Amino acid sequence: MTDQTAAGIEQKRKEAYFTASQRQLIWARFKKQRAALVAAIVLVTLILMGVFAPFLSPYDPTIKGRDKDYTNGAPQIPQFCDDNGCSLRPFIHGVTRERSLATNFRWVTKIDTDDRRYLQWFVRGDDYRLFGLKGSIHLFGVDKGFIHIFGTDDTGKNIFSRTLHAIYTSLAVGTLGVFISFVLALIIGGVAGFYGGWIDGVIQMITDAIRTVPIIPLFMAIAAFLPPEISAEARFFYIAIIIGLINWPTLARRVRTHLLTERTQEYVLAAQLCGAGPGHIIRKHLLPSFTSYIIVDLVISFPYMVLSETALSFIGLGLKDPVNSLGVLLQNTTSADVLLNYQWYFIPVFFFIALVMAFVFVGDGLRDAADPYGGHKK
């Protein structure tokens, strides 16, 4: 490659950089961060697993006693070979259960190596609804009996199915909570930042008061007033709303700070001279200049929403069975018996850690990519 050609390529790259849109610049910076890119792939994978949980999971996770003969059962890993030879089709072994004197009459699982149960794809099973459509086809199953690749709990529920549905529930609570806090933050922060003065002072007093509200005592009081016969859907809705109502002040302060700076700029004064009202100026001029930071704040706030739901459900103040959430699943890991004998109960913990860490890394990557003063490689 000649020097002239190299110089031409470099000139075109610079022109592309200086003529690129804000979205293109953020994406170009984000791609250079390997950790954030890998986290984004993990995050998208987990989200898809949650969204398509009814299809990916072999059984309905809300039905107790699904496999009553395999309660607290260990994970069943498909294999291709055993003592009887190899097979082109993956299979699991059947099991028998009996109480053993050696284990103080606990149930003991014995593997029947002569009973092969072959893995099948796209099998018909429990009915479900996905995107409003009825379905009964599941990704995998076995030709007879059940398969539990993550094991079962003390009621015979499939932990793999529960984990996928729990991811969806926790993300749904976080999404609804983020949406509520997002709308409130834009409205309240926008009004405070645009008008300033005594309006800003009153709003900041309210914001500070909400930020000082202790979350755990608040939910304890709400849990005491909720009737015990309340449906799982209603509890889910109330939890999401409350989380959203107490998490908007941080984003509202950032919106306010930005608008206090931008409201005196020339383009805002020009819009006012043209007769534009405050609502139009905030919606069409001020907030778009802050779009990238708002998106970053939303992504960063997701793990805190998920953590809030998980923590509340973990201590018994949030969602409860039969709803599957990460917090509900973590409740099952608190006993010493589980730690000593049923370690597969901790499998959902790894998904919870992966989900939160993925949000954190993606949020950090987007924050750095959206920073106009972060510099770029030329």
C-alpha cells in the first residue's frame, strides 16, 4: 500500500468520524470495549432465554409434584456413552428412589443404567402462551418420563424451567419499574431544570424526602396492609410500581442539572423568541440533547431494579410462589440442608450474578462510549 493510498484511507476515516451521528459514534466507541461487548452478548442471551422461557423450558414451572417420584432430585446430564455402549442420540438414565438406613432414612436416588431415556427435540408438552399465541411445543424432552438438567426442588418442580421463567419475571419487574421511574424523572426533572427558582426548590425538597425513605421498612408496612389472598399478578404489579416510585430521584437530578445548564443556550432562546412553549422546548430541544445519557442511566438502573426485586423477594416481602423470580428461587438456598445435600439449588444464583454483572458492564461501557470527552483513537 502506497503512502498516498494510506493517506486517502486515513482521510476518509476522519471524515466518516466527524460526519457520523451520535448513535454511530457511541457504537464505534462501544465496540472497542471487549468486556462490555461480551457482557452485551451475555445480556442479550439471558433476555432471550427469559422471553422464550415457555418454549425453551420442558415443563410448566408452577405445577407442584410434576415429578413426585423425583423430589430434590440431582441434575440429569444427557450423555452419549455408558457401560452398555455408545449412542448417536443423547440420553439420560432412569432412576429409582428408596429410603436408606445409611442416610437416616432419607430418599436415595439410584441410577438404572439399563433404562435409557433418549433426548428428543421439539416435543409436545404443557400448553403455554407466547406473545399472545397458544403453543404446546417445547425445545426438548425425553421419549418417556421427565428430564431435569438442573434437578428438582422439594416439590418436584423443574429448576431449569423455574430459572428461565424467573429471569423473565425479574426483568419484567425491572422494566416496569424503570419505565415508571423514567417517566417521573423526565417530567419532574424537566420542570425543575427548566423553570428553576422556587419551583426547583420545592421539587428538590420532595426529591430529598423520597431519597431518605428506607425501603425495607416501607415494604414491611406495605406487606402488612396487603391482604393474604391477593393474587400473584396483583402483587407483581404493586411491587413494580413501588420500586419505580422510589427510584426516580437519581435520574431526575441528572435531568435537572443538565437542563439548568442548557436552558440559557442560544438555541433555547431562539425557540422561545419563535413562540415555542416550555413543553415543546423541553421535549423537542432540551431532552434530545441529553438522550445518550438518559439511555445510559436507564441501562445502569436496571441491575438496581433487579436487585431490589430479588432482595425483597428473598426476605419474603416481594413476590411469592407460585410466581417464579430470582428472589423467590434464592429463598430456597437459605437452609443448611440445601447447602449440604442439594447444592443444585444454587444454580439460579449463577444466572442472577451473570444478569447483574452483564447489566453493570454494559452500563459502564455505554457510559464511557457516550462521554464526548472520553477521547477516540485516530
